[in-house]
Amino acid sequence: MGGWGAGGGGLLYRITDEMQAVADALILLANIVMAWNTAQMQTILDRWTNRRQVVASD
């Protein structure tokens, strides 16, 4: 049972650190995807504006 209690030390903390690293990587990936989607939407809106199409300002 070493590693799972308060006196055990490293295993529990290492697993927690690894889970935090995975969570941080997923957050980073989600932010990259949202930024890419925003850039793509802005490109389309710019294209529509250049064609003089009306874009609703909802």
C-alpha cells in the first residue's frame, strides 16, 4: 500500500500530476480549436462584407 496514504509518498501525487497535465493539455487543445474556429468565422464574415452582403448584428 505504499504510495497511497499520507505517509506513502509519491505514487498518488504522481498520478495526480499526470492527470493535471492531461487536463491542461486538453484545455490548451480546446482553446486552439476555438481560436481557429473564430478565425475561420471572421474570414467568412470579411468575405461577405466584401461582397456587400448584409450581416445581421445579433
